[in-house]
Amino acid sequence: GATFSKTLKIETVKPNRLKVRLNAGDIIDASRGTFNGSLSSQWLHGAPASNLAAKVEMTLSPATNPFEGYTQYSFNNPATNFYSDTYTIFDGRLDASGNANVHANLPQAASAPGMLKANFVSRVFESGGDASIYSQTIPYSPFSAYVGVKAPIQNEYEWLETDRDNRLDIVTLTPNGKPISRSDISVKVYKLRWSWWWNSDGDNLSSYVNNTSTEVVLNKTIATSNGKG
């Protein structure tokens, strides 16, 4: 009288019938406030996707290692919680040649922890309702310069020795990853007194570093020369 069941997942892959391309540039500068690009689509046999409906959506996410050659540096602010909505960049129709100009206001993302990634999903809809999809990711820069920190940690447990000097290397880069000199950089080093090491990730770092009981080990203002400090 026993009954057993097993779920089998069946996936149906439907290929694109339209070629879809969004020209968004190499990097998006959020300080400009607007996005300007172009959307194009053709049938796979070469004919233009004339007068078809199209939609372009964008979401933002933090970039882990945004700058080539500086993977050992941390450029993200761990005391910032960042969440992104889905932004509609374009919702309209292509022209008779299968093209459309894309203009939209950009979110400033002032609470971003650092450089972001803009994830675009472009859809062009056939007259029957089926859609062909094109996805792409482009760097999204909410700031004019970025500060990276490299801690002198050379062991797998990520600890620093006491009673000795520990050197912190700092770099300042442009959104394109080029060194840039910056002044009035505020540097603070905190000693965080977590209850236990295994629950440190569950505490809110943003509220912890603003607590009056937090010990500030170092507080000074520095400048970088040719991007180094």
C-alpha cells in the first residue's frame, strides 16, 4: 500500500527568431543623469524587424572586482546595504528599419557601495507575442572616483599581527580604472568587538561602526599622488 513519487523537471528551450542588439557604450556614467543608446533588431533571415514592440529593462548590482590590475584591492563599502529595482529604459516600437533610439533618466544610486554593474535585458516581441531576448552587462559608475584599500594580510585566516606596523595601501582610480590624485581622503580604522567570530557576518556593520562604543584605532586625512597613498 506504499506510494512513492518522483518529480522530473522538463525544460523547453525556445530559440530566438530575432537578432536583438542594444548599443549602450563601454561604461555608463550616472553623473550625466541620462542614458542614450540605440536598439536594433532583424529577423534571422536578414529582414528588418519592422514596427515590432520592444522593451529594455535594467537592474543594478555591485561589481566585485571592477578594475583590472587591482583585484587585491577592495573598492566596495561593506557598511552599505544596496538593493536595486528593475528600471524600464525603453518601452515602445521599432521603426520600419528595425531601429529605435533609447533615451532614459538614470538612477543616481547614491547608496551604492562602489562601482556597479548594469544588467540589461532587451526584448523584441513578434506580432504573435513571442519574444526574442538579448542580455548584456555594462559597468555603471555612480561616482567620479573610487578608493581601493589593500590590507597587509598574507595568511589564510585574515588576521593582523599586534605590536607591529601594518601598512594599508590605498589607490584612487577614475571610473575607467586610471590612477588619479585625490586630496582630503578621510581614513578611519575601527576595531570591531564582535561577540564571537562566527556571528560577525550576521551583524549590521553600518550600525556597528557608528556606535559610540566602537574603538577608532586611526583617524586621519591623507592625499594620494598619482593614485597611490
